[in-house]
Amino acid sequence: MVIYGVSFDMVGKQPIVLLKTRDGNKFLPIWIGHPEAAAILMKLQGANTPRPMTHDLMDEMLTELDIACTRVSVTELKENTFYASISLRLNGKEVEIDSRPSDALALAVRTKAPIFAAEDVIAESAIEFEHEVEDQDEVVEKFKDFLDNVSPEDFASGGES
């Protein structure tokens, strides 16, 4: 998956990171906190702060300790909450660290680690546009229309009626 952008839920004024499948036109919206949205957006836009933010500090610590962030994964959706993990390689050993998706994604944009989402999370929560959308502005507009009429609770049912 790739980070397609960060938007705001117009009703709750909550930031949402929008992940897109690399192949196809499925989008996974994940509600996140304001500090994490700022951390993701700042790095995507190439902005720097005079002092390191938390995720910059994490990246620098990993680099100095010769630990590679090999991937981040959105692993599940349980009771309206997304879960994620950060995969690290230390001395040839893979280690999985539990994480909030927002922190994992903020770290991924800094380490250039690939982003994955579990198939069942995509099946349960992704939005699929009917036709391939090339224009990012068009996707953002459609997504904003979607956000005007959705809440996190809408994802709780998992499509079951």
C-alpha cells in the first residue's frame, strides 16, 4: 500500500490517513490523531523542524543502532480500532513491534519501509471506486464526499447486515 494522502473528517474534525493499494483502486481510510497527521504530512511534504519530532527521533535511533525498519503492516480492525505492527531487522533477526497505525505510518515515511495491510482488513474496510482514478484531486473530492456521510462506527459491522 502507499500513503495516498491525509484528509479531515468534516463532521468530527479528525484527521484520516488514506492508504491506497498499489494495484487497483481500493482505499483504506484510517482515523488518526492530529500530531501523527502532522508528522506524516510534514515528511510527505519534505518539511523539517528545527528539533527532531518523535518519529524523527525513532528513525535516527534505529539508524544509529543499525536496525532496519523492513515493513509496517496494518494487521487488524477490532472494535473500530485499527492495529499495526512494525517489523525491524536487528543482527539478522526479525522483530515485530505492536504499534498504532499512525505511528507505524509516520515511521514508514521516514525509513521508506514498505506498507502492507492484511487482506481481511482491506476486504472489511477498504473503499473501492468503480473505475480507475488517475487524478489525485478527483480521488480527494470523492473521498471528501464519502467522509461527509461516514463515521468510524460504519466500519464496525464489517459489511455484515
